[in-house]
Amino acid sequence: MSSFIDVRGIATHLAVDGPPGAPAILLVHSLGSSLRLWDAQAEALARGHRVVRFDLRGQGLTEVGAGPCTIEDLADDALAVLDACGIAAAHVCGVSIGGMVAQAVAARAPTRVRSVILCDTALALPPPEMWRQRAALVRAEGMAAIADAVLARWVPADYLASPAGRGLRQQLLRTPAEGYAALAEALAVADLSRTTPQIRAPALVLVGEHDPSTPVAAAEALRDAVPGARLTVIPGALHVPMLDRPAEVTAAILDFLTPRDADAGLRARREVFGAEYVDRAAAGAGDLDRDFQAFINQAAWGVWARPHFDRRTRSIVTIALLAALGRHNELALHCRATRRTGASPADLSELMLHVAVYAGVPAANSALRIAKQALEDSP
């Protein structure tokens, strides 16, 4: 769903997809493009995440800002977007200048960043004079003056010749010259070599094998700058691999985001049932059920932590199974949790028809009675 919001005085184009209760991920695009750059990844990620995208100032459908700006200004814009969406913390993923924005967000607001995914980006993009010259050129002659040179670095020639590639060219040509120039000048002075090593969030550095703008060597330097960062190289790709190598980029992101730690299930359980309920259950565990509590956190809730299905889908499937099997105590608990998972009363009404068909009318009737009471009891 796309809309426009005010971000620090700038009318900003925003797109939000995925269930409200799911972990959030912010995707930040490159210079001369728009949030549409991430379409393929957003579709896949929205199954298990709240996906937030926005057009940077002066890009896509967002207003051009007044005066110069810095990478730090763009990071503050990104944080304001999260504020507008009511998101306290998110995974932050960016490509090229968007990757520099992601670095700045993680350094400036570490408690708000669950992880960073830094695609085809670097600590700095020298030489600064090149960016100043490019800014002057587009102001004087328009975007057409740089289009061929820029696009040849983004994607291979066969992609540029395709309908998608021709559309990409139109996107670049329609970028406001002043919007492009302002961000090019921000890149001319950007140097994150002091702040990025302060990042302590989990990090993935992703780069196209043949990226001429931020080559593998720059990606390796970025990986080495962030403690514990991983590096993934996309074979055959150039500077914007999410376009011509969408499956590989999506797979790398999903692999990175798939929880593998022992606490992933516990986090999912707290997000679905609420921290107060889960903490009370843990505090009440004794010798008899302590191991059982650990088992369900790891096994049952470990499944909920996987990214393939979104929280709403898992919630609906779980409620249908509990209703069909007559597990009424658990059913009531999961019905109350729908206010966090995004499953609506209309979803419950519809799924009970399936329960009636495949598990019998008595099972559905009992489940409906329990669901109605559970929803009435929910605050």
C-alpha cells in the first residue's frame, strides 16, 4: 500500500506491505531510482515481515528538499519514516547510497536497528570531484546527459534492452535534476569510516561480482569494518543486482534474516502472546515443566520465527488446526493473540467455514463460541 506522508517538511512517497505485527524491514533505494527498485524483494519479504519503503528526497515521487543535504540527513529521514509507521526497531537494508543511509541509521540509532544489510555500497564513494561534476552536469544539461553511463554500471546490456530495462531508463530520466544533484553532492562529502565501525548490529554485506562502482574490494573493506559482518557475492551481477538477479538477492536476504539462535522462538512467542504473558509463564515454571517450556520455545515457536509465512497466515493456520483438533485452551489463547498477529474477526469467521467442512460442524460451532468469548475478553 502506497501513500504520502510528511517527513521533516518533505512530502514523501511511502509503501508499506506485510502484516502489522511482523518484524519490520526498511528498504532504501539507490540514487536515481525509487522504492520500486525493491519490488521483487518486497513481495517475498512481505510474507514474514512488515516491509517499509520510501522514495528518498528528490527521487521517485518524493519532493525535492530545500538546499543541500548529507547522508546523516537522509538517515534522519529514514528514522522519521519508521516513526510515522509506528515502528520502534527494524532491519535496515539499502543499496548504494541507500546502503550508506543504512550505515548511518545503525550508527546514529543503534537501539532501533535489528540488523543491517548493505548492498553494493561502501564506507565512501570517491573521488568527490566526480560527484560534484556530475551534479553540475545534470543541473546544466538534464538527466539525459548521464543516463547511458549510469545505467551501464547498474545492470548488464541485455537487461537494459528488455522492457524492464527501458522502464528503468525512464525512471532515471524522470528523476528531478536538482534532486539527483543534491544527493550526488551528499555522496561527494560522505565518509562513514569513523562511524560504521561502531555498528554492533548483525550485518550482511552483499555485492555484485562485477560491480564497477562499489567493487568486491570495497565490500570486503566494509565487511571488515563492521564486527562480525558476513559477505555474499552475487555471481555475474553489477551495481544493482536486485533488478537482474532478484532471486539471488532475495535468497541472500532471507537466509540472513532466518533466525538460527536459540532465543528466536522465545522472541516470536513474546511478540505473539505478549511479553507479560510469556514472562509470567517462565516465572511460574518449576522442576516439572521447566524443560517443557524450553522445548516449546525452541521447537514450536522456532517455527513461528521462520520468515516464509507471515504472522497473520501462521495465526490463521494455527487457529484452524486447534479448532479442528478441539484444543480449546490453546484455541482461546491464539484467538486473543490475533490483535498482535493481524488476523481479523473476518479471517476467523471465514476459516471456521473450512473447519466446519473438513472437521465437522460441531467442532466449528465449539470453536466459534470460544473465539467470540476470547475476542470479547481481549483489551
